[in-house]
Amino acid sequence: MKWIGQHIYDLIARFRNDVYLEDIDTGTIASGGNLGLDSNNKIVKDSGLGVTDLHSVGVDGANNQLLTDDGDGTITSEANLTFDGSVLTVTGDLTVNGDNITFESANADDPNVIIRNTANDNQAARLVFWKDRGAAMADNDRVAELDFFGEDASQNLQQYGKFMVQVLESDHGTETGIVKIQAAEYDGTLTNGLQVWGGTADGVVNVDIGAGTTSTTTIAGDLMVNGDNVTFQSANADDPIVTIKNTSNDANDMASLNFIKDRDGGTAAIGDNLAEIYFSGEDASGNAQEYARILSEIDVATHGQESGRLKFGVANHDGGNGYGLTLTGGSVDDEVDVTVGLGAASVTTVAGTLTMGSTATLNNTGEIQVASQPSITTLTGVTSVGSDGAILNVQSDYITAYNTTASTPSLQLTNQTNDASGPNIILQSYRLNPAIVDGQDGDVLGTIYFNGYDDGTPSTQSYAWIRARIGDATSGQEAGELMFTVAEYDGSMTTGLKIDGDTNVNGEVDVTIGAGAASTTTIAGDLDIDGDKITTAGNIELETGGSGNITLDAAGNIALETADAVTSDAGAFTISNGSGNRPELKLQSKADDATCAKFTFDKNRFLGEGEEPGAGISNGDDLGIIQWTGTNQVAQLINYANILAEISEMADTDEAGKLTFNVAASDGLNSSLSPGLILEGEHATGGEVDVTIGNKDTSLTTVAGLLTVASGLTMGSTSTFNNAGVLQVAAQTNITSVGTLTGLTTSGVIELGHNTDTTISRVSAGVVAIEGKRVNTFSVNYGKLSTPDMPKYIALYLMYQNNQNYWYTPPMYNSTISTSSSLDGTALSASYQARAANFVAGSACVVRKVSIVFYQSASYLAGDIDVEFALVKWTPNHGTNSNTNMTQMTMTDNNGAYTEFEVHKLVFDVTYNAASILAAGDCIAFCARTTTAPASGTTIRSLWYGQGNFEIEQL
């Protein structure tokens, strides 16, 4: 019992100050009820909040401070975390570990997120995005994104923009990133509009602007590029287009393309390149090829005497550039020298009339248009001179012809030979003492005078002359001078055109055009220059107008500054400005050397996106166009002029270009572009560049000063001057008499009666030919004919052609003699010199004819088969194993399509010239090749059954 009492006592003592509840069931507190102590320390139930004042538990914070649990049951009033009912303020750092933070407002232009820095220094507020994978970063990892969403017209959620940063290269030490700004395009798809990414070298950041070839990038101010290249690229036909547009309503304001060479502290020097415009494309093998260029350089850099040079060049034959038109500032003020053509075989064509100064000089039929000649006093009653085949020799101080009829007398030389030759006027000067002695430099060889009366006494006045003289009489280095001289303002004779071969360089002829700084050389049509330089004393401006696909709308200068190239894939580039003399496009090189800025048109089919890029490249492909447009009087946009560069020949190693200058011309009802100057590089000609000047027979080409022609000059379709300065004129009718002739010397043939019945020509010393048949004047066994057969490797086959485009000859069976497109000049190995021989000349002879009959049977071809033929000769290298070169003869062109399984009979007449003549021991070979391509590969296996022979004439 004592133990029970003690236990009761202990329980009472336990609850004296404390209340203990043991084994309490889990349940729900009644709503609105809280247990607590009243003022008498009695446990009571209170339906209120129960606690309204926390000061008793140590909470003594300021107004609006939020309470936090310290984790040990105590509460802290946070001084750095307040809420006044509308604004939550955090003083210090804020870390959110959740996935989203949403700011939402129904107010206009809300919600706003403001990051404000109030420090009194030069540092800024920052918004930092940090991608921490907890592992190594990888290429293309996204670092941060800003997404911009809204709703479309149907209230669908739509993303309209994105700002994204990605890892481009994550390797340590070479880290690069890329920033992309994307916008929803037409169908709502996000597309990159601006990309900025680190380059592969330190200090290089690349930028891509725009998306799609029809996108527009607008720069309101100037654009400056400090890099090396600006590239405009497009896969569209006739794109890209660079348009420089001036919208000023002033006749003297224009768009400009200004090239500036600034050595940046250096000194300009003679020969410094100022600017170049290139016209490039590809050849037939897809190789990059320059087809044309325009080059400007310094001719004279001396202050106060500055002159320039402007050169127009095209690719000629081997793909190398040759200058066909060179304009050089003269040695005096207001004078410009012009050089036309390149190479002795080049052709300068003037479609209309050629004017020297202000006087029409040559019309388009090759006739000389000259002033009247007052010094001819008598040439009466002469109706004929000599006879066919006769030689006319006149030994007299003067030959005078006169007539009182208008437009008479005339001097006409007629050549009626049925070939390409023509009559000649030959002026010769020999020093006799009493025999012929050496000529001297400066000897006058002949002068053609143009005299008339002045309006004074009157007295006879020389108004013009044409004079030829010896420039260099040194044997082996002979050079001539041809001068065209007119009376200038005071009657003194001044040379206006000088053609000078005394240049100390083989194949070079200098031409000086004009006299005096104020002289003018005018060419109304095309002008083709094959030289190296075009120099001008003033600025060169390219003016164009019209609308295009690339627009640069700038308020001032445009500068593109970059360490590397600026590339645009836009379809058009337009620079527009309403100010006077604006806009201006300037390419400025600051390199302190002789190099310069370039303006390049690059047509590259191989960069296209077709199934077979580059497969469609062909001759005639346009490489680039510079065009000038403006409005007419009814505000219609008119293309007034353009410069077009094209591929003339695309074959690999044989590339040639074509450059055409077009201007608008009208018949009074319709206006269209017509070519006025065409420069075309000829392939397989060793650098020849042809020039066509003018358009239509009535066009006028005016040369105010001297005109230098490197080779022949053609008026219309008639050769007028050859490259030796000899006048080649068309037939001149109405010459009725030339006095008494005692002899006639001709360097060509003699026609008797008619140009188609009896032609006498010289073959060699003591040998002449009548209508191509030799007449022997001394006892030699000439004229004997033989017809040896072509030898065949196997008697069954005339030819065994195994591969397309390979040349084969009968005795070599299925071994090719050459794979070159042309056999002329092709090397022949020692074994082939003997093996390929179809015929060996036992003595001097000439090849007259080749006859073959053949029947084709091909394994990989059918129907019409294209075949080409060639006849070559060579001199074997006796006693050595060295190569020799083949010479191709000219013969009837029977190249064409021949149907398989049909008999074909061909005769080839061989042109008589140096190539057809064989010396004793020379060898010949008749060759053929098939150019039709098989379905695949190059194997054709075409067997020719037949026979062939040669017609050989002994000399």
C-alpha cells in the first residue's frame, strides 16, 4: 500500500505545473478551435487566431518584414525581405531553384522586369545566363534562350521570335560561340535572321544577315568594309545584280563607282594599279577562269603632270588575259593616246565610217573618204592601161590625172582572182649609187599628199599627207613608221596618227593618235584593245541606274569594315540616295604596294544546287553585266547602256572571253540595246583578240588623233589596212586610164580576161602555175603523179578506233597517235615516227589529194557517228630517239556524221602551201577520230572496213 500511495503522490506532483497527455489518438482539430491558457492558467478552447503579437517570443522587426523559420522553432523577422502589400523587396542575392518564374499582368505594357544598377561608377546592370551541365560542355550545346510568344489572329499560341546562344566549339583554349536572332517567317517557322559566331582564328567574329535570296537588308547610313572581299552570290538566272542608283532630279548628278588606291603613307609610282574589274566564270572542265578585265593604273605620278592608263582585256586562246584596248593620258594636257588590238593577227572591225578628227576617213566598204586634191592637173583620154599579165612601169617625176567632172578622177585597182587576195599599191625607195646601197634610219619610203588651194591669193597648200619611212634599217631588226599628217590651225603640217614598229620588241607596234592636249579621238562603235594598260588623266566613273534586287539605302557614305570578306546571298543590292552626286560606290586599297582593289563578277555554275552543278556550262554563258538605266521624258525606266561579259570558249586551257559594250539606239519608234564595241578573245590563235567597232553600215567611228592598229583594219567586211601599214582597199571602179605603162610588178597573182578563167601565180624561182597547174620553165621532172595506198596493220581494217576523241591512223591498228584536240604542233615519239608513217617521200613532192572508201561497224555506237579527219606530216629524227612535232595540212572539210553499216566515199583536196610540200624523207599520216560519246565511258570500238590512197605529185 505504501508503494501505491507513493505512486499517487508522484502523479499529483507531476501535474502540479505541467499538463501531460499520454497515448493521444491522431485526429482532426475542430474548425475554429485552439487550446490555450487563460489568465488563470486554465486550459481553454479559443475560436480566434490566438496569436496577434509576437513580441513576447522575440519578434521585433520593422514594418512589412517577412518572418522566416530558423529551423529550430524560432522565428526571425527578415530586414532584407519586405512586402508592403504590392511590392516584394529583396535586399541581397535571390536564388530560385524552381523551373519557372512567371510575371503576369493585365495592364497595358506590363509586366516589366527591371534590373537597375545605382552604383556611382562605369559598371552596368547585368542579366547572366549560366549553363552548368555538371559535366563537360559539347559542341552545339544551347547556353541560353529568350523566347518571344504571342497569339495569332485565331488566338493560337505562336512563337514570333527567339534570341539564342550556343556553343560552337567547346575545346578548351579554342572556345567559340554563336548568337542567333530568329524571327517567325511567312509560315510561322523560326528562321535565323542574324547570326554572329566566332571564327577559327583569334580576333575573328563572323556575321550572317538575312535569310533567303529575296530578303532585304537595309542600312540607313554609310556602310564601310575593311575586309579584303565583298561577295554577292545568287543561284538565280542573271543574278546577283549590283545597282548603284541616283534619284536626284538634276542632270549633272549621277551614281558613281569610285575606285581609290591609297598607299596609306606611301608614294604613288608609275605602273601602280589603281583598280581592276574582273569577269570570271568556269571553263568546260569546271576550272575557275578569268574571261575579261578592266584595269586602271598610273601612267605618270608626278604632281601637276598626272596621267593614267585604262586597259580593257579578255582571255585569249590559252585563258591568259590580253589587253585589246588601251587608253593612255598623253604627254600634254587634254591629250589621250589609244592602242587598239593585240597581236599581228588580231582584227579591229569598224562597222561604219572611220573619222579622223572631224573628217570621215574610211567608209564601211573600205573606200577612203579624203579631201579634194588640187595639184592633179592632167589625165585626159586614157581608157585603159596595159593588158592582163602585163607589167606597167612608169618612170617620171609626176603622174597627173585631172577631170572637170564632179567626183572624178578616180584611181581604181581591180583584182579579179577567185581567192582572198587583193590588189596592192606599193611605194618603194632605193638608194642607188649607182647600185643599191644600204637603207638608213629615217629614209622616207613614200608619201601620199593631199593638196588644195587656200582662200588667199589663192596658193597651193598641203592639207594632209601619208608618209612611210624606215624606223630601223638594221638587218633582222627592220622596223617601219607610217605617219598620217594634216595641216593644223596655222597651216603647218602636224602628224595626227603615227604607227611605229621601231619598238625593239618583236610583235609590237606603237600607235600615237592625235596631236595636242586638246585633240579628241572619237570612236562611235566598239573599240577592242589587246594591250596591257588603259591610262586616263582624269577620273573614271561608272554610272548606272534602275531598280535591282540588292538595295543599299544610305544617307551618306557606305563603308564595309571587316577583317575578311563580306558575303551576301541577296538577289539584288541597291544603293539609293536623293542628294546631288550621290550615291557613290568606292573601292579603296590602302596597301602600300603596287596592288589595288578589284571588282569581280564571278559566274560559277559549280556552286549551284542542281543535281549536277556546272554540267550546263556552255559557250555564250553570261559572266556579268554592268548596266546604266534612267528615265525618259515620260518617266519610263530605260536601259540606256550596259557592258556584258560572256564565255566565248569554255574548253579547258583554250578559254576565251567576250566583252560587249551596248548602248540604246532607236529607229524613231523603238529603242533597244545595240553593241557598239565588242572585244572577243579567239581560242586556238595564240592570243588573238578581235574587236568590232560600231553597229550597222551607217555607224560612224571617229578618231580625232592618231589611230594605232596592231594588225589588219577591216571596214565593214572589207580588209582596209594590213599589219604592215599597207592600204587594202575595195575595188575602185571608173579608172579609165593611167598613161603609158612600160612594166608591171605584182606581189600577187595576175588575172587574164576574168578572175575565174586564167590566173597566173608564182610557185618558186623559175616556176609558175596557171589555174593551179605548174608550168616548168627548165628541164626538171615535175608533175609526175603517183597514188600509193595507205598501209594497214591488218588487211581487214582501214581503221580500228577504240576510244572516243582519240586520233587513229591505219598502220597503228588500235593504238592512238594522239589524244589532243588538234594535231598541229603535237609531239610525236620516236617509235610513233616510224610506226605511224603512211607514206615516206623519196624525193621532194607535194600531197595533192586523199581518197578513202569505208564502212563502219561499232560495238558501243549506233546510227549517225560524228567523225573528224586530219592529214599531218613530220620529219623523222634520224639517229636519235627524240620527239618531233607534226604539222597539219589544210584539206577539204569532210567532218560530219556518217551512218553505221553504210558505205561512204570521200575525197580530200589538199590545199597547196608550205604544209603540203614534202622534202625527201618526210612522212605523212591520214588520221581520223570519232567524237560521238557512247552511253557510258569512252570505249566505242569502231571498226572501219575499206581502203585509202594518196595522190602525190613529184617536184
